[in-house]
Amino acid sequence: MHIAEGKAQGLDYSYLSFDTSTPKFSESSLERLLDIAEEEEFAGLNITHPFKMEVPRLLHELSPEAKILGAVNTVVFRKKKRFGYNTDYTGFRTAFQNQLAGASLEHVLLLGAGGAGSAVALALTDSGVRTLSVFDKDQERAIALSERLSSIRPGTHIRVWDSLNNQDLDRFGGVVNATPMGMDKYPGAAIKAEALSPDTWVADVVYFPLETELLRRARKHGCRVMNGSGMAIHQAVEAFRLLTGLEPDKERFTRNFYQLSAAKH
């Protein structure tokens, strides 16, 4: 998406992968990878799982959202400083408002309190969710997120759940999966969709594949669903703006996303 948009705007734009699962980068620390990118005069970096909550300590300044969340997915190198932003927040919030307008905001369950989950939590509170229940296998991480958001967004009642069972799930008006579960590398579903009420809306931040197991089951159960495409597109749009200083074409980003998605599958 970035390369295509850069080309359309007349830029010589490269977007490269520092894949830490490959031999070339597997022995490099996150700190070393940032040093390499800065030494080679990259404009910046997008940060993904599992480094979003680790990278802030390596930066000079954070945007207000990144500071609240303690998570960064976009780093910009400028004037010998490193600036951190969280475009996952704007990405999810924009997608939610566009695709799930009118959805119940009374009580929402968030699965996952990591980098993506933190951004989604803030986006949900700022979208008007009245009660947000958070579940993460790492309960301390969920508690830390709850405490951060409760202090700055007192209008939302934030609860931490230490376990989930099928009897609990029909009480929620909405559910968001912000865990890796459902990705190509992590097949399956984080919860049993059949235990939800058919009136529950279900969103997933995973976008490869677009139709996760959770969404497939939820749609079959009668639930209104939102896949991860909107968040992926809108976070990339904002990241392009931050990295280049240019105004991106959202429609072009959207077309390129779906072309890439179709090619991958």
C-alpha cells in the first residue's frame, strides 16, 4: 500500500520488511534494528507484533495517544530524534465509526490488552462505550491497561475479567478480538461465537485472513461483523501521512489493500 501510494504521488518510495523470524534479523535486538534504520536514513518504521509495547522506551517523544497507551506502531525519524505514534488507535476508531455505526455501546468485551488491544480500548472508550470488559491471558497486562484508561477516561467503566466461560458471553453488546488468534500463524477463534447473542456485534483486528474463524462463526450465528481491513487501511493512511508529510488518497489505499489481499489468497 505504501509503495503504491508513494509511486502515485511521484515518490521514490521503498517499504522494506525487517522480519525478525528470518535468519537475517533474528539475532538483532529491537534497539539495534532502530539504529540500523536510522543509520540507513529511513524516514521511519511501522512496528508490529510483538514490539509495540517495547519500542516506546527507545524513542524521544510520543504522541498523546501513544503516551496514554504505552504502545507505538509508527516511528518517525526527524531532526535526529525518534517520534512515536499510534495509528492503530485512529485506524480502529475510524473503521468502527464507518462500519458499525449505531452499534450497541452499552457493554463491550475486548479480547487482548497488548499493543493492538490497548489502541482498540482507547478507541472504544472515545467512541462512547459505557462499560468495557477486558480479558487477556496476562491478567497483569489487562489490569495495567484498565488502570491507565480509568484515570484518563472516567466516563467509561472498565473491568478486568480473569476468565471467560460460555455462560458469560451472551451479556455483551459487542466483542472485539485484538489477539493474534485467527491469523494465518495462529488459527482458531479466541471465543466460541455460538455462545454470543445473535444481537452482538463482533469485530476482529486480524486482516490476514479477512474472514477469520471467529467472524465466520459469528456471521453464521447472525451477528453483525467487522473484519480487520478498515483498521489496516486507516492506520496505514495515517502512517503514510506521518512518514511523508503528504496527504494520502484513502480510496487508492483501499483499492490497493484489497488487491494485495486477493493476491495473497
